[in-house]
Amino acid sequence: MTVLAYLIPVALFLGLLGLGAFLWSLRSGQFDDLEGAAHRILFDDEE
């Protein structure tokens, strides 16, 4: 039972850390161009 006293705060901390990383990636523009990479892989880079 005392293990839960350690695991619950650790789980909450990791959840908040993941939420913070997701919000940071939204603000930094990671999800702005979702279709660009999908279309870019179809074309060859001929230089």
C-alpha cells in the first residue's frame, strides 16, 4: 500500500511532463505542415 504513495505522484508527474511536451510541440510549430512530408517523399530530388 505504501508503494501507491510513490507511484501515484510519479504517474502524475510523467503525465504532466508528457502534456507539457505536447503543448511545447504545438507552440513550436511541429504540426503545422502535416501533408508536406507525405507529398515530399513521393518526389525525387533531381539536382
